[in-house]
Amino acid sequence: MKHSFTKQDLALFDDIGISSDDVAAQLILLEKKVNTTSLVRAASAGDGIRVLTQKQMLDYAKLFDQEKGSFSMVRFIPASGLATRMFKFLHYFIKNYDIEKETLRSYLNRKKTYKLAVFFGGLEKLPFYQIIKSQIKEFHNGAFQQDYRYLFIQKTIALLSKLPKALIPFHNYNINIRTAASEQLYFSKEFMVSEKAMNIHFTIPPKSTKAFEESLSKSIEEISKTDAIQTHVSYSNQKRSTDSVTVNMDNSLYRNQFGNLFFRAAGHGALIDNLNDLEEAVVFLSNIDNIAVSVYHKKASFYKKMLAGVLLSTLKRVYKFSQALENHDSIDLSKIKTFIQDTLNIDVPKNLSGNALQEFLQLKLNRPLRVCGMVKNEGEPGGGPFWVEKSGQTSLQIVESAQVNMSNTAQKDIFKSGTYFNPVDIVCSTYDHKANKYNLKNFVDYDSYFVVEKSMDGVAIKALELPGLWNGGMADWNTIFVEVPVRTFNPVKTVNDLLRPMHQSI
């Protein structure tokens, strides 16, 4: 479909920081059939996933502790998401419950809503219980009234559901309450401190910097006074230049009532730009909501150190081999080939030899490196580790269900056979052997984009979502998967998850 842009459109492109050619390229992708990932098999212990002995883990953690003072490091924590989904079932309740026509008991019996029953049963254990309680006048002798619980949900939605998830109260320590973001700071001091300082970078919603600074100031001050650690927190927003133009279902340009085009944020894959802007040598990447109460921090930090130790140990060999190949040193190419196959999980074509083999090895060594923790799959929704084929090459990838052609029985069966889950526990290196920083946008599989369907003012529209940050966004990185205990994975996807033991401090 041919599209033409108005002067008003071109002015909007200029404001966003995107060219008309970029928009035209997006429109072509929106018309194409979305590519699906070709799964070969699920990664498993000994076949794509390293399972370390206790001694190996201790040695890797020790290596990190010994060497972390010799390089810069930062935690990169995407925290742009709002808490809307976290309270989704509460929104549904408010919308569907008629307080004047039925009792809560009859509603619960009629809807048989387990989530709501759990919420009511654990109300006083919620970290924000006292905050919401203080906002409600209809509290009588400490006893719950029918409409009290209704009002509690109303207030919860009003006060919390539109906040960034990072600023939601997660943990109650009696004397204070920590948000997800503040708890991440306290966790960071268990493994991120070097020279009495640590660096944390959050990607946050637009115009929320002041809210984050105010929310975290007390924690930063307390860590400074109690532990003599300087916490350097920085922020960035998802760049508007990564947004996607939207189209109608017939692929014509969607325009609002004023005739303006509408651009939509293109998913967390857009954050590869933010990650690319960081200058630190080692980056720890985590989700904002995967954080337990402080009693578990030390144990969890051990596995962060272990993953970083695997990264450093691997980097030493990558740099050694890269330097040797570049200098044309006399080195056994079969040794490098074995390292690339067995450690970096890269297939080396059998027909390569001599200069062709050397060029291939050099190309594959000179890529960003990530070491990813993987946990045994216990039924959590999300992606996992798989062997994937593309253009005749097999590689290890993190794959989400949305990337798989589920109408293909064989592909669906492979995806369902996965026994490991991706908790987003990643340590990265983004520099080559000559201390030059890679341009991370050169290592994205742009074919692994998504097309999403949404509603805008009652109109069905389509938009692009860029390849996921740790899926297609890192598809051409060197990748190592290492098993970590499932107890390191404590996400908060719904408000009821805050009632789990790993989120209860009292």
C-alpha cells in the first residue's frame, strides 16, 4: 500500500526524531507476514545449559570478587512499566460488582474468583495495608465491613494502579516500607559495590524523574550513612525515536480526530538504545519486580557473582583468542574452534578451513557476550532457552511463546517441552578485546519483530513491537546459559504475589 505524508506528518517525525524513510520501512513491515522463530529443540542441562558444581560456583563468585575493582559496572533495570496489570483482577471486581445489589459473599460464590479470595484473606499482610487503611474512614473497631473491603480496593486502585511498578510498596519492615526500586538498591549493595560506590540505572516513564528521585532519596541516604556506600542512580526514558507508527487493520495510516498520526511505544526491545548508551564494562540486567525481602539478598547475590565470574572467565579466553587471530599469531585454530563450539555454543561449518575458518572464528568472537541465569520451569508464564535455526546456523536463544508458530504442532511441542525458564538474570559485556565498545544495534535480529493489535478510541489498530530486549534484541550476542536456583526468581506479576513468603519480612 502506497502512503503519502503531509507537512504536519513530517513535522511530527522531526519532533519524534524519526525519518520518513524509517516510517516507510515500518509500514512495509506492518504489511508483511510476521516471521516466526524456527525451534530446533529445547535447551537442557548439558545441552545448552551449564550446570555447575558447588565448587565451580564458589570459584566463579570468588573470581568476580577478586577482579571487580578493575572494571566499571552498572545494574540496568527496566522500570518503565506501570502497575496496571498488577491490579487487573481488582479493576475487574470494581467494574462488575454492584455493592447495592449483592453481598461480597454472593459475588465471590457467583464468580468463584480465587484471586479475590486470596487478596481478601491476606489483606493485612499487604505492604501497603496501613497506607490504604489510613485513607478510609469506614473502619469500625478493627472489624471488616462488607463495604470496607470494597472501599479498600477502590482506594488501592486510585492510589497505586497508575504508579510505575517500581514505586509500588513491595515490602513492609515495620519501621519502613520499601518500594520495588528501593529494595533493588539494598540488594545491589550485596554485590555491586566497588571502591565504596555502586551504579544503578533505571529506565523510567517520561516525566517521572522527580517522583523516582523523591522516592529513592531516603534509601540512598540510609545506605550512605549505614554502609558508607555512595549510590549513583541514573535514569533514562525509552526514546521516542524508537516508537512505532500505527495503522488501521487494512494497513492504511491511522489518524485521530484531528488528522494526526499516532505513534506507540514499541515494547521493551526499544531499550537496546538505552543499554547501548551505557559506558560501563559489565552490565547486570534484571527485571524491576524480581526482588525478595532483605533476608534473602545475600544468598541471591552469590548467584549474581557466580554469573559474573563465568562472564569474566569467558571474556579472558575470548580476548586472548581474538588478539591472537588479529595478530596472526601461530595458534591452533582447532583449539579456538572447540572453545567457540563448546563454550559459546556456536556451530562452526564443517567445510571451513584456513583463512575462511579464521575469518569465521574472528567474526564470532568479536560480539557482545551475555551470561544468563536459567531456572527450572515451574509453570510461570514467559520465555525460555531454546536452540534456534536461522539461515542454516543454529544458536542458543531466549524465546517467548509469541515468537513461535503455535499452529505448527511440531514447533508447539518443542516449545511445550522446555524445562527451563528465563528469569531475566543476565550479566553482559559490551566491549571488544581492544576496549572498543560495540554498537549493540548491530547485533539485533530485526526480523524477529512483533505486530500487535490494540484499540484506540474504539478503533482497532496495529503497531510494531521491536525484537524483545533479551530475545531478538540480543540474538546475535555470544550467549551462555547457566542454571540458577528457582528461589532466585521472585517476580510480582499480580498484587497477590506480594503475599508470598519471599515478599514477607514480618
